[in-house]
Amino acid sequence: MSEITMEIQEKFIKQAEFLAKGAEVLPGGVKELARKLKKSEETGKPLRVKLGLDPTRPDLHLGHTVVMRKLRQFQKAGHQVVLIVGGATAMIGDPSGKSETRPALTKEEVDQNAKTYLEQMGQVVDINNAEVVNNADWLHNMNLVDLLKLSSQITVAQMLVRDDFAKRYAEGKPISVHEFFYPLMQAYDSVEVDADIELGGTDQRFNVLLGRDIQSAYGKKHPQMVLLVPLLEGTDGVIKMSKSYSDHCISLTDSPKDMLGKIMSIPDALIIRYYELLTDITPEDLEKIKTELESWQVNPRDYKMKLAKTIVSEYYSAEEAEKAEQEFINIFSKKGLPDEIEEFKVTEGVILIDFIAENNLTVSKGEAKRLIQGGGVKLNNEKVSDLMQKIEFGGKDFLVLQVGKRKFARLIKL
């Protein structure tokens, strides 16, 4: 092999190593990805890189951005990004990792949730140069014959290989037949968009590999490769970040001060992981942070603040990050109050937990209850412990309500 040929081969290996960094590549690993990249350049045909997101909730969170950042790397390398909004699959809900059947969403709920998805995706991926499709456009048009053909490509035994299905079956928990169709529908998306690569979290292993089988069944000679990226833990450091656990979730729609405050609340053990998965930090700088944290040369809080400001700057601006930092210092270091506090006019005697839930200071009454029981609600800096406590002004013109670590409200007597 000539030196020039070797240099060319090395170029594709380096490209593949960069694009595969932090991900599991199947099948064939980095070398197989390098071959796909080489063929793409030789034919002048960009790889079609697929990512599907189901609008089961109205907003995305930082956990979603891990795979979206990987998608952006392929886009910057000149490949065609294909974003699939799961208008059909979201109506079933992905059963991956679930211990019970998920409640079905209506078409109206899915459509409503999808409205903000592209805007939020656009904070990470160049939407204008992406191919954006909705799988409802083909899945909702399938007839019974189409559906039977698709379902004939996999057996029940193959489905039960999935850990979540196998566990539920062994425990005697119900598995609805429609849940078997979710991975088939996601796999068929790969046929419709002719994907060369599919990205997903590690919990998507079964679904995305099934896409290869279904593509082959429908005649694709070189089915898609798969890149699986790590799942990001929420602020508790244990549970995968999910809107199902709002206390531990950092949404892209959070305000700068809430986003910064939540990042500051992560365990120190997550600092490196968040830097690695959520920022463009260089390997050299990451190693420097590791060394300094392990040797206690730097207070972990300082690196946590740098991390928080970096992320807030990316989704808002450096100015907003600075403002959020100052407010955080004022509230938590100086025990002060935010510069701006939302005001509510309140009739004396209203049950506090009802007021909190009705005014969206928590996502639900259940969360308000948990916060009160955990000592996370204060009135004029005194913890509330009684779930039936009423708002009583006691001769004062206003009260300051604190809900959790970051939400404040000024209650003004009517």
C-alpha cells in the first residue's frame, strides 16, 4: 500500500474515531464506520444520519442534547441529518426500560407537544440544513396488509429478548400487544428515510439494531450502522434524566437562573461526566479538571459554576449566564432574594399546597406535597410542615414564599 493510500485510510480512521468518541459503534466498530465514510467521499453521497425523538412531552432536556450533539458532529462533517419527529410512535410511547405499559397519548396531545420540538432542537442542530420529517406521514397511512408484512419480520421470541419485556413477562406484568409494534415502527422509519446511520441512547440498543434487520428485509443491501451514546443522569446523580422525574431534570426551556441553579445542585461525582457529555471541552482540559478535582487543588463548586455558566451561555448567552451566577451567589451565598420575584395577590385563608399547584410553582400537587414533606417549602424563611397550612398574613402586607431551592414568590394580601 502506497504512502498516499495509507494517508487516505488514516484520514477516514481519524474521522471515524472523532465521530465515534464516547459512543458504542455497531456493528464493526470504528473500522466499519471508517469504511462508510470512505465510500461516502468516493461516491460524493453524504451519509444519511437518523435521529428520532418522540414528542411525549412539550420540552426537551439536557439528556436529549447528548445524542443531538453527536448528530451535530455528523452535520458539521458534511453528512445529511434526518430528524424524525415521532408523531405516530409517540402515540404508543417507547416501552424501552419501562416496568409497565405507558399510557397512550392522543394525536392532539402529540401535535401540541411537537410544536416546540424543532425550535428546541435548533439550539443544537442546524435545522435549516436538516431533513425534518414526521413518521405519522407514513405510519398512519399503512393498511392492514402493510402492517402484517412489517410484523411478520420478527417473532415474539425475538421481542422477548428485550430486557424490559423479558423482565415484565417473568414477573407476570402485562405487556400490551401494541407495545411490540413500537420497535417495529421505529425500525420501519429507517426504511422510509433510507438511513445509513442511526443514533440513539444505550437504552435504544434493541430498537436501533432491529432497524438493520427491517432494512435488510425490505431490500437494503447495506443496512444502517448504529451509534449508541451514554444516558445522562439527572441532578440526583442516580436516575436517568427524564421529564417523569421533574425534580432531577434540566429542561432546555428552564430559565437561565433555574438551569444554572440545577446544574449547581448536581453531585460532585457528576462534574466530569457533565463536562464530557454536555460541552465541547478538549481532552487536555478535561484531564486537567480531573487531576485538580482528585487532588483537591480546586473547590469542586468552582468547576461546577464554570460548567453551569458554559451550558447556560450555550442555550442563552454569556450575559444571561453572568446574571444567573450573580443571582445564585446572592441567594445561596449571601442568603438573599432574587432581584426579580413574581408577585401574586392572594386571599387570606387559601390552602398553601393548592396555591402552589394552581400557580405552577410545581409541576403537580403531588410534587408540592413531596416538597413540603421534605422541608423544601418556606414562608418568610420558615419551613412549612403542615400539608393543610393556610396562607395567613398575620398583619403583614406580603409574604415571601420559597418553593424548592430556586423558586420564589411574593404573596400580596388582597
